[in-house]
Amino acid sequence: MEELKKLLLQTDDEYLTGLSNKGTVKRAYKDLEQEEPEAVWEEEGAEVRLKEAVCRIRVPLGSSVCSCPSRSVCRHLIAAILYLKRELAEGEGTVRETDQETAEEKISEKQTEEGEDPAAILEQELLAIPLEKLRKACRSKGYRVFLEHMEAGELPKLESGSVITVRLPWDGTVVKLLSPLAYASCTCHSRELCTHKAQAVLIFQLQKGAVSPEQLKAGNEGGGEWDLEELSQAAQAMKEGIRIQLLTGLSRLSPEASESMERLAVISHGAGLPSFESEFRSAAFEYRRYFERSAAFHEEILLGRLLALYRKACLLEETREADELGALAGSFRETYHPAPRLHLTAIGQRSFTSKNGYQGETYYFVETDQRRFYTWTDARPTFYEGVRRRPAGNPELSQAPWGLNVSRARMMELEFYLTQAKATKDGRLSVSQETKSEIAGQRELGKKEIREMIVWDYRELLEKLASGDHEPLVLAGAVSCREGSFDPVGQRFSMEICDRNGRSLSVAVTYSREEKFIIHALERLSARLKKQEQRGMVFFGIPYLEKGRLCLYPIEYFGAEMFRQGTENPWEDTSWKEEAQEGEFGKLKQESVRVLEDFLLEIRRTLADLFQSGLKSAGEEILSRLSELCEESGELGLHGAKKELTLLYESLEGRRHQIRPDFGPGIAAWARLSEYLEICLKKTALDQAMIGLGTVS
């Protein structure tokens, strides 16, 4: 009884809210005004009789029970606890119409007399929890997420008191830690020490100095924070799912194949493998295209994705080093780092729907001091029914980020400063409460810093592609533009633009719901060009290679006069113009590269035919073609292709002599061969583009 009285004196409304919720505590206060409770103190607690229920209050308070059907800490229990607190504050006997504030003051005085601090008791309990127990409760995925945010300096601040509230920013979960820890609450509704509670305790211990970042990261050594058994099971499930589809063949698969990919994406997510999850969702997207008979479907793309996943699953099964596992797994989110004060000028925007199940908008900016591009993306998942769907209305009318206090459409007409901003290494900006903005005025594209970023020689674009930059962004100047056209068969609009040396590239967009507006804009531009109403142009976009040709996906385009300063006309400057002469040697070299590319494409087409029929049903014609390709690969010096083609052929040939043929080695060779072809085709495309633009002779 004395222990309970002592505990009641330490209990405040914040603690009771942690046991239940704010609404329950408010309701209990109102109910108590209409009650005439009867309390009987017992050796192990107290019994409180209310009009509707009988409550037995015990230590700890969370173990108290009520005669009502509720299994949680109900309003009756809270009312009974509040009544006992008032009774202790006023002395023995029932107190009616007691002034609440006076009672609370007396309780506080008694707490001081007892010399007990509830917050100190909670702190001692949290600091006593072993690190290994918390790490295990986080599980491998939760612990990695915690470490990523710790290294990025994005751990939340604690709301301290008799209850410690932690709001986890990465998934929106709210944890309330109270003593004893068994009665801590989490918005995931777990009664156990869940991942979120463990992460919250780790944050508390880290901020109190009980553990150091080095101690927390020590679990990385030797794959310590990875559940190797879980990863092995996930890898086996992936390999088996892909193996069944490769054995069956695309022509014999049912529409459930896309659901199979989605299930493997869920397995990947549960195992903490975001890179795999993204690729499996993309494979599911490709399967849906196939069964919808979409003209945009290409079996080579789907096959390449499946084989790449099989290859990665094999590596996942074999790898034990933490760094290598992390590289394979990828990251659920980018790591953001503090950026210097940014001077951003809005340059473009586009909407997107990705193959891995997201849709949204990306906004592009030029940082004039660094002469580089930054982006901000607002993306929403579409793969869960009813979860964070796109809201009705125009997203351009939505509020701009960073407290700019303008619409997003208006933001794209401005230049502004950001202080205390955070960005990834490739320039993707985060939306952080710490980031402050200051509008500098209307955007001016004619600044010297921006004009110097315009590429007037398309050979520089090839250098960007050859450097391996992820989705490089460029301002491509066009001295002249040729009339464009729309291909109704390929559903693609394209037009030629030329630099001041006469070298050309193709501005191309394939039709989709998101791209129809940019296609309409390009068609209007093409009509003006036909009337010679427009001369110099500057295109902002993403360069890429396609069939040995340099292309540009346009995000925005501008008349070159917007980049003018004074009387300068950059598109008319031909003082250093060179003649782009290919030469006979260049033509011969380009022809040899094309021959090699055609052979590589023939191998890929044969593999696509094998995917159509399936390994179990491959006919004599495919076997014969594989045998011929083995020989030709050796003659052309493609020894890597010859080796893997031979293993694949032998695997198919050997099935005739086995009751239960083992296709594992053949599928592994197929996956390695697909990777080899991808590398070779990228190289031949780059070589052709460089020869075409006169970069090599």
C-alpha cells in the first residue's frame, strides 16, 4: 500500500497520458466530477468503486485492472487513479468539489518531500538497458535506418518529462517512453519492445552520452547489424521466383507474374533491401505492360532486369562483409549533408511516374555560385492501395517548400537563398524545418554564371555521359533547330538541334500521360521554326545515348535571348567554327563498331527468344543459334560472351540426358552474359556517338 501511495504522488497527467492518451485523461476528469467513488486501501493496492466499474489499482499503474470489457488503460482506471491522487493530497476521506490546481500543488509538495523525481527514475531505467538488447530489438533494417539518420545528423529532439516523447521523422512514428518501460507506447501499437521503441531509447542514450556514435557503428564490423540468415532466405526466395519464370517462359506465364514480383518486393523490403525492392517493383510494372499489350513493352528490358536481379541475389547469398552487403542492399533514403548557403535560380519542372511505384514532381534549380544544378522531388508511392495517393487539384498550386510562402508555380519564376540546407552528393535537396529561405527576386537567366554553363559544343555532353554521372543535367545551346515530327508508330516526337560546329543531337520525347504537355509545347515550337520565328534556343534537359546517337530529354526550353547580355548573341558567334569532317578512317571505324553492335544485339535477341519459350521448352532452332553465336563470339574476340554462351548451351543440351536437369549453372551464366552484353552495348553506343560528333578520328 505504501509503495502505491508513493507512486501516486509521483504520477502526473503527462504520465497518465502516456499510459492511455490525452482524450482518455480529459474524459476521466469530466467523469470524476459526476462520480462519488468509494476507495478501500488494501495491502497490495487499492480498490475504487465507480458507478459503472470497479477498479483495482496496482503497482505499476499499467498493471491495474478494471471490471469493464476494455483491455487497455481505460477512462475508469484513469478516473480511479486521479481520485486516489486527490485523496492523498487532501488527507484521508473523500474530497468532493476539490480545486484541481490546489490539489496538484499539494501533490507536488509531497513529491518534493519524498525526494523522488519521476523523470530521474525513468532516465535511470532507460540508461540501464543494454545496447545489444536494443540493437537486437531494432532488427537489421531498423538499426541501419537509425545509423543512416544518425550519420546525417537527423535524429529528433526529445520532449522530456515524466514521459519522454520521441517523434521518429523517417516514418512518422511517435514513441512515448515511461517507467516501467513495459508500459511505453508506440503508434505502431506493439506491446513489446518494438523497433521504434528501441530506436527511441537509442536516441535517448546517445543524447545523454551513455553511448557514442563509434559504439553504435561498431555493429557494422563483419556484417554485425545484418541478419545473415534472413538475407540468405530472402536471396533464395528471389532466385526461386525468377528461376520459375525463366523456366516457364514469358509466353506461358499468367498475369500473376506481376503479383509474384510484388511479393518479392515485399520480401526485399522486410529484409532491408531497398535496391532489390525498387527493381522488383519495376519488373512488376514491365509485366503489367506486357499483359496490357502496351507498345512501350520490350522483352529485352524485362529480361535484363530479371537476370540482373538473379545475379544480385547470388551475390547477396555469397557476401558476408558489411560494406559489400550495404552496397548491394542500397539505401531506403539518401543521406543528406549540410550544404553552404545556396543561391538558387529556378530552371525547370517535370512530372513523373516511375516504374518502381512512385509518382510526383521534380523541380530543378541552378546554383550560381557553384555553377551546378540542385533538385527537389515530391514523390508519393502508388503501389499500396489508398496510401498517400495524389491529392485532387493542381500540385503547382501547392505550397512551395522551405517556408517560401508562395505557390510552387510562383517559385519557378524566382531566385532565392537557402541557409542551413541539406542535400545529397548529387544535389537532391531535403525539406527540413531548420532550412530558412529568402526570396531574392525574379529569376534572371542572363547572369554570367548561368551563361557560362551553356554547352555550345555537343562533344562536351559526351564527356558528361562518359564520366558516369547519374542523370547528368545540361543547358544545351542550339544555334539552329530543324522542324520536328511525331512518329505515330513509336509514339515519339523528335527534332534535331545543332551546335555552332554543325554537330547535331536529337531532342526526343516518348508519349505518355505525363509527357503529352511537353510534346505539345515542342510541336508548337516546331511550327514556329517552320515560319522562321525562332532562331537560337537553349534546352535544359538530360543527355543520353540511344542506338549510337546522342539524344536529349527536354525538361524546359528557352529562347536564347533570355540568356543575352547587352548586344551579345551567343548563337551567332561563329568566329571559331570548325568543320566537322569525319574522314575515311572515321567512317571505317564507325562501320566496324556498328558490326560489333549488331552482333551484340543479335545475341540479346536470341536470349529474348529463349525467354519467350522458357528454358524447359527451348527448341532446336534456339540451341543451334546459341551454338553458332559461341563460335562467332570467339572469332570477334568476345571471349567473355563465348564463355557464358557455352555454359548456357551446355546446360540446355544436358537436360536431354537428365531426369531432373539442374538449370542453376545455366541461369547463372545467362545472368553474367546479360551483364556483359549491357557493358559492351554501352561502350559501342558511346564509341558511335563520339565518332559521329568527331570526338575521335
